[in-house]
Amino acid sequence: MDTIVTKLDWSLVQTFLTVAETGSLSEAARCLGISQPTAGRQVRQIETTLGLELFRRQPRGLTLSEAGADLLPHAQRMAEGMRGLSLAAAGRAETLSGPVRVTASVFTAQYHLPPILAKLREEEPEISIDLVPTDRSENLLYREADIAVRMYRSEQLDIVTRHLGELELGLYGAKSYIARRGRPETFEAFLNHDLVGYDRSDLILRGMREMGVEAQRDWFATRTDHHPVYWELIKAGCGIGFAQRNIGDAEPLVERVLPQIPLPTLPLWLAAHEAVRNTPRIRRVWEALAEGLSAHVGPRQAG
């Protein structure tokens, strides 16, 4: 058994674990950043090393064999140990240099972060930035990112958060659209205009219903869940929609309408794992993000 253990490379165990979790060689390869043939070779290699069949091949993917299911918890504990080792090592790095991985929503990454990161790169050329624009929550516990910019407070244990403030929202229409359809002066008039909404996401619907308006998806003449595209649709004249005021007020192609209507705000949070939060390079990026993003928000809460 000791001989088998010494032959087990962590990359093989990682591939076994990822294939087990995804049920697919192609999906596991994508997650690991390797080719599908490489993932297949590594599965065969760990099976040969252990002398066990770990998966059953099926037309639509792979399922764990009885032996594979027995070994899965051990592989998961190895992964937890490797993540703990990585976090501990990252937390002890003392130089103001190296990579920092930042994740943010697609809209925030496109419209807010570039000038902040450009200023940071000018001031700290030894720090490199990996920016991950995604509307999926990256897992900070698994080091999918070092710092997250989020519109909600993380409730995970071991995650440090900082509330930067509230992003104010407004209703906007393109000047070309308003010239064609007129400016709504009441909320009832607004509902008779062409509206831009989301497709599968129900965020706008829920927000309007919290305001006492039983909004329906078919009220929106144009729909998309991609937030930067949503904003471009408003700018192009597809109708009236919601936007962050710091973006909308600065855009010469649009006008704000119905400013008297109170709208909910979007909270803006920073989050990082406590084990790496005080690593010099991560702390430096954290503070740069906090300073840059605070210019776009309302009053910060304590904490």
C-alpha cells in the first residue's frame, strides 16, 4: 500500500475527483484547464496505479464504480488539505508582488474596475491582476478568487467582508427614444412605454413587486440577462430601463426619467478569505478596490 501511495500524484487524484463531481471527461478537462485526452489518460493512470476500476463508462458520461465511490471521500479530504495548504502559504507571502485574482459581476468588471485596476498597476507594477467577470459566485474558500466584489454579503465562515456602501438606481431612456415616444411624467405613464427587462432572471420583477407593482415578464418589450448588453439596449433606444445612477448620469445618450420615484439600492461588498486577506499584495488590491469603488456609492455602514 505504501508503494501505491508514493506513486499517486496529486494531479491524478484531482482529476479523479473532478471527473467524479462532473460526471464528464470534457467538463472535468475544462475545469482543470487540460485537454480531454489528458484527462482520460490521467483517469486510466490512477486506475492502473491503484489496480481498480474507478468509473463505469456510459453513453452520456462516467459514473463512479463501487470502488470509486469508496475512495471519493478520501480524495475530497485530500482536496481540503491541499486547499488549506494553499491558503496557509498564500497568507504567509510577505512581498508586494505576484498575482491577485479578482472576481466581480460582468457589469462591475466592465464599467467600474478598469480605471481602478489601471491606477493600481501604475502604482504597483509588481502586482499582476487576473480579473474574472462573472455573474456566478466564485468560491473564495476554494481559491477560485482572492477578492470578490459582490452585491450581497457573503455568509460563509472564514470570509472577511467590507460593506462599501449602496449603489443608487434610476430609470433611464435614450434621448432618441424620449424624442420619439415622449417623457413619462407618472409611474402609470411609464408602464405604458416600451420597457427593457431581464429574460430569465426575476430580479427586476421581484424589485417591482416589492414596490407594490405586480409586474409580469411580458411587460418588457426587450429582454436580456446580460447586464452590459441591457445597458446598451437602453442607450440604443429600445425603451426605458433601470441603471446605476453613477453610470446613467454620466452617459450623454440617455436621460433620467421619474427621479421622484424611490427605487431600491444595490449594496456593494468586498469579500476575501481571512487566511489571505492580510497578505501584502492582496491587502493592497483590497484597499485600492475599496477606495476606487467608494467613489460610486452612498454612505458606508459601519463594519
